[in-house]
Amino acid sequence: MNNIKSILKKELNSYLVSPATYIVLVIFLLITGWYFNSTVFVIGQAEMRSLFSTLPILFLFFIPAITMGMIAKEKNTGTIEILTTLPIQDSQIVLGKFLAALILMGVTLLFTVIHLITIVRFGENIDYGSIFWGYIGLLLVSATYCAIGVFGSSLHSNQIVAFIISFVLVFFFFIIEVILVIFPGPLAEFFQYLSFNYHFSNLQRGVVDTRDIIYFGSMIILFLKGATISLESRKWN
Amino acid sequence: MIEVSNVVKDYGTLRAVDHISFTVQEGEIVGFLGPNGAGKSTTLKMLTDYLTPTSGSININGKDMATDSLQIRQWIGYLPEHNPLYEDMTVYDYLRFVADIRNLSDKVFNTRLPQVIEECGIKEVINKKIGTLSKGYRQRVGLAQAILHDPMVIIMDEPTTGLDPNQILEIRDVIRRLGEKKTVILSSHIMQEVQAVCDRIIIINKGKIIADDRKEVLQSQLAGKTVLDLELLARDPHFYDFRMLDPTLSIFHEGKVKEDVWEVVLEYSNKTDLREKISRFITEKGWLVLSMQKQERSLEKIFHELTMESKTMAKAVDQTEYMPKSKPEDTATGGEETNE
């Protein structure tokens, strides 16, 4: 546990000192701010649903970008050899890095609360339940993306390649719902279950189903496990 | 203390380490010597559990690497090849981070830090970003990281590569001081390096140990001979008569260079100087000496001979031999950095 905290602290620190973090964050907030404010007054409804459904699209780029260096850079510079020969388990390294990315995402989401305040100030009949669960859903989506991002980062020593791998993976799970029509019945159901949006939209409506939670949970565990195995694979190849 | 038995490491179809066995006692400074690609780094990486052996076992301080890796890693300080570092961290943050992962308490960290700073000479750079440091300082930071937790075993992979001659001397000094209290294992492809700091030398080539002994023993066993290169002008000579001069003398090589000019290489114990006898003998025979050159068989030569099997291999060794001589160029550029 202590080890995970050390990794987490180090990763958060490197986010803090890296200008790239701030650039990405500002771009993200500009886009969401523009998107939210250009629609909310037109629709005239005190809800965040349209923003919430756009965020996973932004995250497609944002999260692979913040996770791409996590392991890839260590592989590239060789520091992975220092890190993995310290008395720490590979799974702890992966977990610490994952949590750091997730915390950065949490902070990013916290910035969007400003839009919530707008709604609370000007709107009526606000459905707080769906907004709350929407945030929970967004966190779960981010966590899943982060897990995939860390996994992608563990596969290659080049950050750009890592970004592309992660992007393709998250994009697959994102887009799959849109292309369901091309699959026959049972297969379509299966792929629908794999899709982020299917589970996220339930939460966004304020419907809490354990199946959705289990879906996100198992995706996170699956990809973190994958990242750990990929990190350990150096030992045997 | 360290027991490596029958360790094999395959990279795909390539066998990098081939049934290596050795033991290292507490307090020894052991040097792995071999040309590039001999399997030194792979061996050290297995000792630190960065890699897992294909077969064989590694036992350190009574614990098996396969089952107690985390415990063993607590005891080891490791300086990998090329000394990778977190460029965007300050030296202090980096040491703090390593201490955190090693679960050093604040109290231990605060007492160890000044000692390590002193030992490695990194006082001036402690608050600087690692990315801005010169190679010499970077190496010291790498060393500081490796000894921070006061490990029982220090493993260093090519600790002086890329340093200028002054820095090499400094780092060797640090290593020697560490070796007074600790078990140190280091690797190098440079002969003088292991000769300068190690008690014991393990020569490794193509994944196999080809010599493993105390430095002095290796030197006297293999280096106790003088090699004499002769070029003679002679008609129909019979060189085996040379052997009557001394019981230790042997003819290492003889060959015709051109008409009546012969090349002979003699080898004899370096306890006696036979050059006078040999010259007289040659004169008696009515031959003429065109050239005579005496060579001491240094460890370097032995290393060369032991590891030389093909021409390409010989070339690689040649390069490593001459490497220190090309160093002054490095100094010229290195001097502009923050060091010195």
C-alpha cells in the first residue's frame, strides 16, 4: 500500500511539473466550456446530459494523452529497470500509475462543476440524482479509459505508439455501439454489452444497475492485469 | 552469500547465458569481465530479478530469488547499465522517492542522506534537476540511489562507461571505499577497470565463464610468461633447438615471412630473462637478428586471447582496449558541463 502511494505521489508530481498537463487541461476546459455554454442557453434546460455525453468523446483523446508516457517513457529512458528492481511488485507500479491518472481525471471533472453551478443558479427542477450518477458514470468511464491507457503505455517504449494503441482500444469500445447494426442478433447483444456508452447511458439516466458497475469494474481489472503481465513479460521473453 | 547455480538465459533462440555457476562471499569485490554481448549484463539483471533465468537458481543470503524476490531486492542496491534516471526530478526528490519505495523511515532517511551525499559527493547538486547534470554527477546520483538504503550487496553494470578519465578515477575510488564494507559485483568490458578495483575476476565470454579466480592468481597463472617476438635472417633453420636453452621455453609460433626471413615467437617464464642466451644462441647458429621484441603478458592480453575466437571478436576487444585512449575527446566536451 505504501509502495502504491509512493508511485502515486511521484506520478502526480510529474503531472504537476509538466507543462503538457496544463496545456491539455486548458484545451479540455476550453472545449467543454464552449460546448456547454453554447448549448445550455439554447436548449433552455437545466441539465448536463449533453455535456456528459460529449465528455467520453473528449476523453478518447485526453486520457490516452495523459497516460501514454506512464510506462512507455520509463521503458524508453530505462528507468523501468530501476523501478522494477526496487522492492515493489509490478502490479503495485501499475496500480499507482493508474490511480495517478484517475486522480488527474477527477480534478479535471471537478473543473466542470463550474457548469453545474451555472445550472443551479439559473435553472429550476434540477434532477440532482441523474447529475450525481452522471458524475459517477463519468468517473467510471475515465477509470476504464485510464486502465486501457496504462495498458497501452505498457506495450511499447514509444509514447506516440502507446497513445495510438490506447486510442484505438478506447475508440473500439466507444464506437462499437454505433456499428452494432452490422452484426446479427446475439452477436450484436454481446458487442452492445462491451460498449462503454451502453453502460454509461444507464447511469446517466440515474439508473443504477450493478451490472454496469460490474462491467466497468471488470474492464478496469482486466486492463490493469494486462498492463501488469505486459510489464512482467520482460522477465521471460 | 550469493550462490548462482547452473543459470541459463535464452532470448528466443539465442543463448545469452549458458550454465553459469559461481558463488560470491561477503565482502568480496567481484568483477565480471567480457566483451560486449558476452552475457555480463544479462547475468547482473538476473541477480536483481529484472530478468528471470530460463533455468537454474539464484540464492542470495539464504533466500531463493524465485520465491523471495521482494526480500532480496531490499538487500540489493543496483546501478543499471547506462544509469537511467528520472530527468525531471531533482536529486533530492529522486532519492526521497527511492527511499519511500524502500520503506525507509524518515529517521533513517535523514541520517543516511547526509552520509550518502558525502560519500558520493553530490552536495552541490542535491537541489538540481537530474536532467541538467553532467555525466559524472549523474553517475554519482545513480550510485547514491544504489547505496541509499545501506544494502548488503551492490550490483553495478558498467559503472564508469562514458566518463572522462578523472571521473573514472573518482568513481573507482567510491567503489573501492564501498567494497571495504559491502559485497560488490560489477561488470566491465575494460580490463584496467576490474584490475583496479576488484579482488576477484570472472571472465565471461559467449555466455560461459572461462576464468574465475582471484586477480593475483589469474595474473600469475596466465600472465607469468614473457613472449618474445623474433625476426630472423636464417637459411634452413631448425628452431626446436631453442628449447634446450631453458626448460620453460616453448615455441609459440614459427613461420616464414619471405625468403630466408623467419618469424618466431618464443614463450618462457618471466622469472628469468633469456634474451642474452637467445642472442648468443642465434649468433652461434650463424643467423641474424632482424628484430627482437619482448612483451609482458598482461591480463589484458589474456583477456584478449581467452575471448578471441573469431576475427570480429578480436576487433571488438581491440576497440575496448583502446577506448580509454580516445577518452580525452570526451573530456573536451564534458568539461563544459556543470562538473569540474
